[in-house]
Amino acid sequence: MLDIRKPIAWLHIVLGIMLAAYGYTGGAADLRPVGIMPVNVNVVWGIVMFLFGVIMLSIVTLAEVQAKIDSEKSLTETSGES
Amino acid sequence: MDTAPSTSAAAIDYAVIAVYFIFVLGIGFKLKKNMKTSDDFLLAGHRIPAWVTGLAFLSANLGAIEVMGMAANAAQYGIMTAHFYWLGAIPAMVFLAVFMMPFYYKSKIRSVPEYLRRRFNEPTRALNAISFAVMTVLMSGINLYAMAIVFQFILGWPIDLSIWLAALVVLAYTITGGLTSSIYNEVLQFFLIIFGLLPISIMGLAKFDGWDKMKAALPNPAFAHLWQNTISGANPMGCDLIALFAGLGFVLSFGYWCTDFLVVQRALAAKDLHAARMTPIIAAFPKILFPILTVLPGLVAVIVIPQLGSNNQGLSFNMAIPLLMGAMYPHGLFGLGLTALLASFMSGMAGNVTAFNTVWTFDIYQSYIAKNKSDAHYLWMGRLATGVGILISVMAAYLVSSFPSIMDYMQLIFSFFNAPLFATFLLGMFFARTTAWGAFWGLTLGIVAAIVHYVMTVNGQVHYASVMAGNFHRSVVAWTICFVATVAISFITKPKPKHELTGLVWGMEMEEKGEANNQDHNPCPAVDSYLIERPLKFYQKPGFVGIVLIVVTTYLNLLFR
């Protein structure tokens, strides 16, 4: 069955890149909110989302690799016994 | 540069929304091939890990009422709104995990009404199944309507287009992937809601240079206190200690979190007993922090938008969060904020629809209309019920649009049905002498008492400081009447024989291995292993984590007293 962590990771990576790129290329000509934050909010938040996505993706990839190792191990164990 | 609230979206905003839709629909279609039986479709086939069901548990009621309603409440009543979390949710979630979930999960029921049938009788189940089915589609309609007014106001979309478009997307992913798809999407939506709403709170705090200065800027100093003047009831919410503790903290919150099938269903989908018990516990941690996403923006809104709450619909309290997004977010982030709102409405609606189709298919259709059909037939009926449920939600959305206040209407429904139901469950699970007819008539009298109390409030025979206080007191009345009547009638009617109550009542648990298997005539002992809790370290036990949660919640109550 589908591991939901994968789509969550990819959605945040894609949205993060979109936001950061839009903010960086000056697409945010109207830099709201004026005077609240001295930063380009789109770039900062885009990077935060991108990083969240990458962390999620590494967790799920590690889990997959671990599962593969485990299943190979149990396979060799059973074939060794028989 | 323009600083006025934006009411238009740029191409980037639409692009963000489009990407979200692609992912949501993709998950539904990807799961379609797993949906082979009615159990897969309606119950998610006991396969889902605890962290997924935990976040879905939370997200399914993170709908329009939670996001827009709680912010609106905060703008209206101040930080006392946090009582809905720290008093009105966490204790009940811990109670569900520690005491009630073992009965729900081990008795292998498919729905909450089914528990009532096994513990009591058919009429009690029918009463609950029908009132629940009506309640869920009404709630789902509220979500649709709330979304439509946001999109009409922010994007200028016609109300009809918004309602039908949202209904179509929810239909597409629930009819393909069923409960699993709904649960998976709820988890995805959970993260999006956080990423879309959190910048409002961060920017709000940054604007005022921290909480202390923001407190000073509030129009009413009492808005910064949770417990000030709660003995006399002379606080912004007009609630005394009875209303807060007995009404909100006990009856309404336990009634919702412990017996509403919409939330219980998420835990029942968990892969084993321990995962099911951990579901509300895992959900409780983010829940403690949610006032940051809902209450705090409401407080920011009441300072930043002084004309909020005027009769103009575009400036109603409900619009607090959308208006702040318009005022604070640049394009791009604005699209993400809209996506978060969209996600919250869709998860709220899908949660209701998937609970509705299960109760309809198993508790009404299979029990009273078409018994003993093939599983494929019930799978087909589950899909049909999904479609019909969404269609009724659309109609309910138009119905809701004719009511002046969504929140009053909804609280009213809750105090009618959920408040007395909790007395029935409490007695059913913890008092073996409770009889079937005691439960049925107690529940009926509780509902009638709530209706009579409501009519008396409307006619002015009973008076409360606020609508909210009236709701809290009404639920205490309904609960007490149901409790007393159930006990009284139970003593004059015949109880069920003991062996029929095994596994359904506290102190009458089934023998861990033997009986659970014999009951199903299942020769393979391994099948039921998911019903047995493996030995746990102390920090893995729901009871221990529950105590940690209660301590943290108490601390927060003292911090903002």
C-alpha cells in the first residue's frame, strides 16, 4: 500500500520550490506585509517547506532501505534453514 | 505598493491551489486498486499506523468550524476560546485512549451505533444511527458553505461554483479510495493547514513585538485571561464554573471526542489495539498547540481590523483569518493560505462523508433494508452512499446559507444529540446493570429535555449571559436527565445475561486468546493478534503519556490564567 509520507514530502518540495522561486525572481513586486517582516516571506517560507519535504523524503527512503535489508536478511535466513 | 486587503489572486496563487488538487486526486486514484471489499472501502481494513490515524483524527475535525469558527470566537470572546482545547478536548481525548478505546476496538464493531446494538438493543442503535446520519451531512454542508463564502469574498467566485467544485473534488477522492483515501488526505491536509496558517501567527507576534505588547493592544484586557471572573461569570464569554467544567469540560467535550463516530472511526482503522489507543494520544500533542493557529489569529484580527464583527457580511467574525491573509500575505504565500483553508474544509467534509457512508451502509441499509447481500453489493452501496451523502451536503450547504449564525446552529445540534449520548455510553461501558430499554428511554428523554430547554431559552423562561453559556448549561441538563432516567428505568427492567456483555463492559473483558477466537469460529490464533497489546515500556503506555498531557495542559491554564 501507498506510504503517505512520500506524497507529503513531494508536495512540500514542489510547493517550497514554487514559493521560493517566485519570491526570489521578484515576482513579489507587492512585498506585503509592509513593515512587519524585514525579509522576503515567500523565499523564507518556501525554503522551510522545501526542507520539511526533504527531511520527510529522507525518512521514508531510509525506512524503505531498512525494510529491504530486513526482508533480504529473513529470506537468506529461511533459505539457509531449508 | 498596496497595503489594502487583497481580494484578488495572482497566477502563482492559482498554481499553488492546482498543485494541491493534483496531489489530492492522485492519492485517491493510487489507492483505488486496494479497494476490493466493503471493509477496505468503509473501514480501511485495519491497516493504518498510529501516527497516520492520529493526525487524521485531528484533521477530520479541523474543518471550517475549527479554523474559522475558533478564530471568530477568539475575536469575539478573547483567549477564553482556548478552553475548547485545554479544557474541552485534551482530557476527553486521554479518557478515550485510556478507558474507552479498548471496548470499541476489541469488540470489533464497525461503527459506534453497532456498539449500542450489541450492548443494548436495535431501537437504541437505530435512534443513534439515524440522528448521527442526519447530523453528519448537516455538518458537512456547513463546511461546504463556509468555503463557498470565503472563495466568493476573496476570489470573487460565484457561491454555486465554489460549492459544486469543492463537492466534486471530495467526491472524486472519497469514492475512489474510500476511508483510506480520506484518512491519507487528512494527513496531507494537516501539514498544509499548519504551513498555511502558521505565518499569520508569526507575523502577528512580530508586528506587536511579542505576546506582552500584543496583550496591551487588545481592546478588552479581559481578552488575555482564561480564568478571570469565572466564579461570577462576569467574563467575556459569560460562563461560570458550572458552564465551563460540567458543560464544556465534561458533557460536551466527552460527548464529542468519546462517542462521535466521525472521530472514533479514525482510531478504529488503526492496525492494532495499541495503535488504536495511541491515536487520540498522538492527536492530543498538536491539539494542545492549535490555539496558536486559531485563537492567536483571532486576537490579532480584533486589533488589526477594528471594524471586525460589524453587520457587513464581508467583515463578520468568521472572516477573521481570510481577512488577515488578505492583509498580510504576499502573493504566493496567499495561495498557500487559501490552499490551507481549502484543505481544512475538504478534510472536514470528507471526514463527515466517510462516517456517514459507513453508518448508512452497515447500520441502516444492511440492518433494516437489505440483509444478507454479497459483499460486492455493500461495497457498491458504500460508493453510492458516498455520492448521495455529498449530494445531500450540497443541499445542506444551501440550507445553512439561510441561517443567520452557523455556530449557534451547530452547537444547538451538538447539545441535542451528543450530550445525552455520552451518559448512555458512560453507563453502558461502566455499569453492567444498565438495561437495553433503560438506555433507549434515557437517551430519548435526554434529547427531549434538550429540546424543551432550548424552547424555554428562546421563549425567555430561562436566561443566560450568552448563547454559549446557554449551550453549555443545556448540555448539562440533557446529560443529567439521560443519566438519571437511564439508571431509574434500568432498575425496573430486566438486564441482559452476563455472557452477552463480555468484552463490552468494564470488568467483563474477554479472555485474551481463547474467547476472542472461539467467538469467530476462527481456527487460526494468529488472526486476532492485533487485538492483544504486546508488553509495553512505561513511556509507551497510553496512561503514562496521558498524564504527561494533562500536566502540560494544566501548566498552560495557569500560564494564561
